[in-house]
Amino acid sequence: MLDDKKVLYSGMQATGNLTLGNYLGALKNWLTLKDEYECFWGVMDLHSLTVRQVPAEFRKRARNLLILYIAAGLDPKANCIYFQSHVSAHAELSWLLNCFTYMGELNRMTQFKDKAAKHADNINAGLFTYPVLMAADILLYQADYVPIGKDQKQHLEITRDIAERFNGLYGDVFTIPEPYIGKAGAKIMSLQDPSKKMSKSDENVNGSIYLMDDADTVVRKCKRAVTDSDSEIRYAEEKPGISNLLEIYSSCMNKTIEEAEKEFDGKGYGDFKLAVAEAVNSVLGPMQTEYERLQKEKDFIDGIIKENDEKAAYYANKTLRKVRKKLGLTEKPR
Ligand code: ATP
Ligand code: LTN
């Protein structure tokens, strides 16, 4: 692709309010990669429809997510930041790949099992074929790397399987993507139940720190975080609450866990929790200020959307034309 840079693809669903888990597990890694690769960052609004959305809220949330990508530091001029639903090739390739994906493979997806249990009244086919749309997202851009949290690894594996199957039948059509999982902050846990991942759809709002939480709320949530009856600040399996806070602290401060442990050696949980809150606020504060500023720049944001939609469509359609040809779909007369 452009400049012979490797291609990187990732995105988030526009469901719920983003959490510190989304930031440390995904966005923060994206920032370290944005200059080295040709990047595509999607607002995955089609994926969001696998659970019911309130239309007016959904529209706002999707746009806010795009603005948040920029506020967090992604560069919409150098990288392609766009809405998945604005590039119809995603839905089209997704259908084609459905015909190369087995029910048995999809049945094994743990996210499907979890979400089906959570939304028992709405186990729609989209929830089941969610990974096929994700495969289409990635394969359309011939991505070499896909930065994702650990929970999405299985979806990347099925993407690779589908791509290899297709290539095996039709020749080298798709690049086989590799996962890119950052070292720190790979999995941030709930502050209220450190055995569960921090998640934007958690009903207990005290378990998650939202990227738009104000400084006092962050302090309150950190103070309330579930820990243990011991008093040592140390990373250990039997201390999931403290380990999670250490992970959050070191990730926000760009320190190693060992450095953080040393810093808090001999200190109490109370002081430690306040330091964690301060570290989190030092990351969220500037991002929130920039987000508020960008909200007022309507024309600038609209321009970015238009430009990047076109850029994304250009690359996506190139792959889609190749796939159509390989499959023997009739060519459109020019
Ligand atoms: P939901 O609660 O709606 O399932 P989510 O909070 O898990 O959503 P996703 O939209 O599924 O978020 O994920 C966006 C990105 O953030 C993914 O790359 C995912 O791996 C990452 N991510 C989400 N939660 C965490 C977490 N707690 N720790 C680290 N990374 C996370
Ligand atoms: N399922 C992903 C969001 C997602 C995605 C993608 C991530 C949809 N398509 C393509 C990387 C590449 C999630 O994080 N929940």
C-alpha cells in the first residue's frame, strides 16, 4: 500500500460509553502504532446493531466515538478514521465470506455464547455471524496486523482460517493478518469484581471507569475498588484487585509493574488508590478537554468523515472487485 508501509486495521463498536479498559487495552496501543503503519480505524456501527440500539442515541454515540478517536490522539489526516456502515463493501464481503464459514466454527466463539446468554431474548443471526463481518472488515484492507484485546483473539483466528480457506480455493486474494496484543493493559478488570473484565456494558457503573468520568468520580471509584484484607501492594494471582490497580497505574504512568510495586512498597491501600486515581485523571483530563473542543468543530469533523469514507471505500472496493472476479460473479458493464 502507500509508502510500502504495513497495513494495520482495528476498530471498536459504538455501543455504550468507552471505559478505561477500552483505552488501555486498545486505543493506547493504537497511538504507539499510528505513525509506523498505514492505519485504518473503524467505528464499527454495523456490529453494534447485533444488540438493540435507540436510533437517536446510537447516531450520536457513533459520531462521538469517531471524535474520541481523534481526541485520544489518532491523526485523521495521516490515518483513515471512518464509519464501517459508510463503506458498503463491508456488508457485501461479509455475505460472501458467510458462504465460506462453517456453523461449527461460529458455534465455538465464546463471545457469541456470552452475548447469547446476556441477551437471551434477542439471539439474532447477526450475533452469530458477527465474526464473519469482522473478518470482512480486516480482509478488505489486506491488513497485516490487527491490534486487539485478548478477548478478540478468537475472532482473529477465525478471520485467518476464513482467509486461508479462501486463498486455498482461489489463490492469494487475502493477506493473512496477525494479532497485535500490547503488553501492558491487555486486560483491565472490573473494579468491583476483578474476576470480570471491565466492560462498557456492565450494569454496575462502579466497576468501570468511563473515559468521560470527571476527576471526582474517578477518585470515588478507585477508593471503592474491591481489594483484599492483606496490606501488601504486590502483583499476584491471589490478589486480583490490587494486581488490577497496579496494572492500571503502571499502564497510565508508562511504568513497569515492578517499578510501581517498588514505588508503593510499605505504603497503605488508601494512598495507593489515590495515586491510581491521579494517574488515571492525568490521562483522561487532556483527552476530555480535546473532546469538548472537537465537539464544537462540526465542519472540520464532517470534512474528516467525508475524506476518510472515500479513502476507505477506495481500498475496500479494490479487494471486493478481486473477490467478485475470483468467485465468478458477473462483471458490471462499464
Ligand atoms: P461490550 O461491553 O459492549 O462487550 P467492551 O467494553 O468489551 O464492549 P469492545 O467494543 O468489545 O468493548 O472492545 C473494544 C476494544 O477494547 C477491543 O479491542 C477490546 O479487546 C478492548 N477491550 C475492551 N474491554 C477491555 C478490557 N477490560 N481490557 C482491555 N481491553 C479491553
Ligand atoms: N469485535 C471488535 C470490534 C471490531 C474489530 C473489527 C476489531 C469489529 N471489527 C476489526 C478489529 C478489527 C471488538 O473489539 N469488540
